[in-house]
Amino acid sequence: MNTVLEINDLKKSLEETSVLKSIDLDVRLGEVMGLLGPSGSGKSTLLRCLNRIIEMDSGAIFYKGKDLKKYPPSELRKEVVLVPQESVMFSGSVFDNVAYGPSIDGDVDREHILNCIRDAGLSTDFEERQAEKLSGGEKRRVALARALALEPEVLLLDEPTSGVDPKKEEEVERSILNFSDKRDLTVIWVTHDLDQAKRVSTRIANLRDGRIRGIYGCDDFDGGEAF
Amino acid sequence: MNGIPYGIYEGFLILLSVLSLLVLVVILTAIKKLGISKEMIVAIAKGGAQLFIIAAILNLLFVYPAWYIPIWAFLGMMVIIGGYTSAKRATEMPDAFKITTPSILTGGALVLTVLAVTRAMPLHPQFIIPLAGMTFGNSMRICSICMERLISEVKQNKAEIETALSLGADSKKAVKNHADTSIRASLIPTLDNLKTLGIIFIPGAMSGLLMGGTTPILAAQYQIIVYLMIVGGGTISTLMATQLAKRKIFNDKEQLREWVYS
């Protein structure tokens, strides 16, 4: 199976604390890789290194076989898109927010934006609503739609259901799995919830103390070593 | 009447008499236990001494035939002190001096060039020194507000800036709203002053010209020129400062620099 992302011996320290001690991981084309680990294990830091919003200290990451550092950062971030845990909305409507990425290149297709809003599980009635006034769960969906609008190859989801009403958690999960399947997306899904990891992942990488402790098929992982 | 109607020596005597006002306010602040009496005396003594020193130097410069040589040292000193003072408002940003100094220089120099070319500023030290002081001083003040606001905007909104970057925006687009907000905020006090010109107060230049015997219409014309100069110099300085600051906010990989997270 084709490898989209290959991570070799990645190390990263934040404020002199070694957060990622040595990460080795291959992510395959079209899979949903669950990245499971307790708080502070370095999950978010790893996603931020993959999107190059922060720089790794050492090691190497290859995206589609090419060193990540050889991609212009702005171009890379349109293909390997990060949806951070905090869904920050830009001032303006939901439509403006979702169209943010395409508008950078002046390429806003209204139908495409509305499709992304629908795929993220929102009604298109939302398009004119002020994004900053939405509920936490609605903001999560707008953030997902905003990432989709870029037509990414890889989606980096940092706890995508955090802040979502527990009753609607599985609905959000289904939306994500549906649009990933529809668009052949490769997804890295960060979670600290073992059940969620099992529900959504093709494979699960167990990250603990800054290292990948094992990679499992979701049926053969009992989570015993996860926390 | 033409100018102040007494000479230097009489002026010193009058100044000493007016200093009784200082004695009065020092006594008042001491009675009220405001704790600023000492600071007030030191500030007035320091400010007064500085003014006399500069007045003595200007006295020499105004009669020195080759004034156009030392005047550059004067102007250079204004820019460097302005850049240094403004940078002190932006200590969190590394090397802020390298942003504020060229910004104040550019804003001020462009404005002074326009004033010289249009003959609004006769090329004589009596005009160049005060006008340059006002231009560089106000550019410094506006630049300080802008830098202070920009730093606070970037630190408070780093999550939004990162979100923009992570969606493929370059640093220019990611920080644009915050840079614009900083520029607007820095110009608001000057614009408010402009709107109330002549209603709430008669500004410094016009007051000085009126006291010096200039007709009110001519004094008003000159005051408007001074305000155009302040707004023009300030705007150019802030535009340049926000532009240069981007390199200190982001690295060449379009990532926020570490100081933003501290």
C-alpha cells in the first residue's frame, strides 16, 4: 500500500521539554490513522510538525516521497491541512470562513463551498450566520468544512469531537468518515478516547511519552498499554 | 505687538516669579500626600535644564554660518533617540530598535522633504529644527502606540493567526487584520485632536505663532500644515513599522516566532 507520510526519528522540544522523543510512523494512502494517547503525550505537537506550523528539531518527514522541507510551507499546508483542537472562527459569515482557503488564490466556487458546508454536517442555511456566534459544536463543523474547502490530500484532525455534545459525537464522526471516504482522504485522527479510536480508525498508533509504542489494527488493540 | 514683550534677563525674573506656582502645587501635593512632590520637582528641573541646554545650542546654531553641517547631527540624534524610545514600548519583540528607527526616519524624512520642496519649511535652522522635532517626535509617539498594539494583537490572537497559516495563508495575509487594527489605533488620538482643533484648544504651533506676532489666519494655515505633517509622517512610519515587524513576528518558514508564545 502507498505511503503518504513517512516519519523518521522525529524529535521536538517545547520550552526545553522534550515532547516528541523519537517518532517513527508510516501513514498509508486513504487510511484513517487513529493517534491515541493521553494528554501531554505529544499528539498535537506531532500534527503541528506535520503541517509545519512549528518546526521539528531533528528527524525527517517525507510527504508523497519528498522531504517535507522541500515544499513551500503555504503550499504544503493546503494539501496537509490541520484542523486544530480550538476552532477559531474568523470574523464574518460561515461562508466567508469556509471560503477562506480558496479565497487566498482567488478561487472561490460557491457550489463547492456549499458542498463542503453540507459534507461537514451543517445545513446550508448556516452560510450567512456569523461564525463567531455559533455554538462550540457548530464551530467544529465549520472548521472541518473550512479544511475540506481546500481539497486536501491529508487531513490532520486534533480531537475533532472535543466540545461537541456527547449525543452528537457519533454524528460528527460519521460526517468525517463519510466525507473522507467520498474524497479518498488520508486522515490522522488524534484522540484520547480508545472507543472512538476503535470506531473511526483503520489502524491505531499508540503514542506515549513522546514515542510510538505500537501500531495496531483496531480489532487487535485492547488499549492495555495506551494510558 | 510683535513677540514676547520683554528681554532675556527680565524673562529670567518673570520665570522665577512663575516658579512660585511650582511651590504652590508642591505644597498642595504634599498636604494631600500624593507622593509625587519630589518627582514633580525633579521632572521640572530636568525638563527645564534640558530646554536651556538645547536653547543654548540652538542659539549658537542659528548664528553659525555653516549651520547646514551640524544640523545633520541634530536630526540624526532626534531619529536615534526616537527609535530607541519607541523600541522601549516593544521590548518583547527582539531588535525592535531596527524596526522603529528606520520607520521614524522614513516617515519624518518624507514629510520634511515635502515641506522643504513646497516651501512650507524655509531652509533655515529656526524652521528646520522645530519642524523636524515635531515630525520625528510625533512619528515616534504614533509608532510606539502602533508597536505596542501590534505586539498585544499578535499575542492575543496567535490561535487565529496560526489557523490562517495552517489554511495556507502567508504571513502577510495571516497578520493583516491585526496590523491594520494597530495602525488605526495609533492614529486615532491624532485624528481626534484634528477633529477638535480650535474648539477645545488652540494647538502648540498656532499658539506659538500667535504669541510670536503672526496673524491668526497665517498661524491657522501653518497649524494645518503641522497636522498634515504629523498625520502623514505617522501614517508612513506605522505602515513601514508593521511591514518590518512581520519579519520579527514570523520566520522564513511562515511560522510564528518563539517570543509570540512566551
